[in-house]
Amino acid sequence: MPRSSHVALLHAYSSRNSGDGLLVDLSVALLKEALGESTKVSIVAADPGSFPQYADVYPAPVLADSGIKRLAGAAGFGLPLDLNGRTRRPMEILDTVDLIAGVGGGYLRARNCWEVLKLEAGHLLQMRAAVLSGKPTVYLPQSIGPATPSVPLRSHLTGMLGKFSAVFVRDDRSFGLLAGNANTLRAPDLAVLEYERRGKDILDRGHAAKPEVKHVAFVLRRAPSWNVQQRERYEASTRSLLKLVGATCRVSVAVQSTGRGNDDVAYYRSIGIDGDLVSLKQLLYRDTPDIVVSVRLHGALESILHGVAAYHLSYERKGFGAYADLGVNDWVANAADFDATMVAETIFAPNAIRNFWECASTGLNRIRAGRDKIVLGLRTAVDTGRSCI
């Protein structure tokens, strides 16, 4: 890069969900890798106070509010940006940057009318601001959709994304949704990219792990917006799996999210799990399990980054994309319809841990190519933007 860059990173959520915090950290690291260590990154976050490690963090319009203020902001989401005072201050930062980036993740989705309102009032508002700014914009690896309640919503969403410099998607279903946009590119999840970057150390640690499975940790969460039958099946299956695993080895439960509508502690209490609960990060360092079973994707990926094999019970398309990129397709299942016995047989199979890491070593070159594609996309967007000044 000919000079230091300034990037606005939109759609950050909250580090009280450690998966979302990880995605912000990885997004910032990738931007600095691509554009230089001196790159300034201004973050727009729903929970700005949860990112004290960053000096330049702005409250996201509407999403950073709570209670009545948030409802009032949502009610006014359709106002033009220049009339909506809530959006003006945090969005003014877009006028000063060389590049706008969307944090990696899975926030551009809506399964019902309430989620449509939240999407419109929060994330689509930030997207509209990016479009109106005229600045080059790159969205880091995303899962786009589902956007099931409304065909106009899907059209609106895909139309705005089509105006950006590049949109990287982390699963094939999202790629199919945006197939009509020439700027759509397939790339791995940010945590999968981090796995490749640290691959040798992670694989060495994984291969050095004891083959016996004596301690399994679970990262569970409340079922998302499924129908009643799916939620009941999910809860019955997770109870069965806990019982099956607990009959064979020691079981721990870990927390990955504690705030803003994603309170894992409250869910554990609701299903009768009492006692002290620790974060997944604490557990990985202080009482490392042999295997993690995680319903949260970034609980699984965080475990893999620590050198612990992880089985993922995926509640969205993003999990299958990430595990395909890693090369461990046999270690992921649909959380809404999984067989507890089959999951237990997989994690307790002879040489299960060794086989996991052997499979996970096969995708490194493919993942590295995905990283190179994103770095090139970021650099090209900045160079193109500067050439237009």
C-alpha cells in the first residue's frame, strides 16, 4: 500500500459472545495483514463497550440502543439517513475512510417478521450507509440468508450487496443466493483462515493429544427460531447425547455467550444444569477436554484453534461450509435433526482424534488460496478507490 489506510468495520456485535468477539479480532487482523500494520480500523458495534481493547469504536445506529430507545429507532428505520439523527454521528466516520468492510459472520438473515424488522433497522441501515457513501466496500466471509419471509427482502438484500466491491461468502448456499452478483466470491470463515495461518502449531498440538477420550466438553445454546417440533427434537437429542457421553467419560459444559439475547447461562439453568459455569476459553486453557461438542460454530472453531477436536451440531448453513473447508465433514450434523447415538459413535470411535486431525490437514492449501483471494480483494478495492480520488 502506498500510504496508511483507514477502514471502517461495520456490523460488529459484542465480545460478550466470544464467537462474535473472535470474528471482530480476526477481521481487524486480516485487514492489517492485507493493508499494513499501520492501518487504522474504526469499528461500528452494537455493544461498543465490550471492545475496550480497541481505541476507535462507535455505537451502531439502533442496534446499540436498548429498551424503548431501540424500539423507537427501529420504528424510524425507513427515514432517509440525513433525517435520522441516530444514524448521523456513527455513520459520519464513513466519509473519512479509504475502505468500508463488513465483519465476517452470519447476521444478514431473517426467518420471521420480527427478524426482518431487526435486520432492516440495524444491519441493512449500515449497508445503505455504505452504499450511499460511494466508498469501496468489501464484506468479509459471510453467510447470507435465510431471508424467507419476504421475496422483496431477498431482492433488496442481494441488490445492495451487488453494489459493493466484493462480497465473500463462506458457504455454498449463500453463494447460490448471490449467484447473480458478479462480485460474489467463495472463501472460508475467518476462523478457518486463522486455522490455516496457525496450522502447523495446531496440528502438532492435535497430533500430540492422547488418543483416549476421557473428557468431553459441551457448548450448548437455546434453539434458534425453529418450529416447536424441531426445538423439542433438538432438546431431546442433546439430553440423550449428554447421557450417552456421561456414561463413558467426564462431561463439562462451557459458556460462549452471556449477553444481548444470547445468554447461554440462562439456557443451561433452564434445562437443569446447575453449579459453576466457566467460559469455553477458560476451560480450554485450564481443564482442556479431549473433544468438544459445540452447537455454536465458533465454539467448535475456537476449540480447533486450541488443538482440540470438535464435533459441531450446526443450526445454520455456516457450519457445514466451515467443516467442508476444514475437510472434516463427518464431524458436523444438523442440530435440528441429529442422531445422538451416531454422534457418540463418531467421537468414541477408535483413533477418532487422530483421524480428525489427519482429515483437517488436507484442506490447508485450499484455505490458503481463500486467504490470498480476500487479501487481493481488499488491496484491489483500496487501490481502485484511491485511483478515483
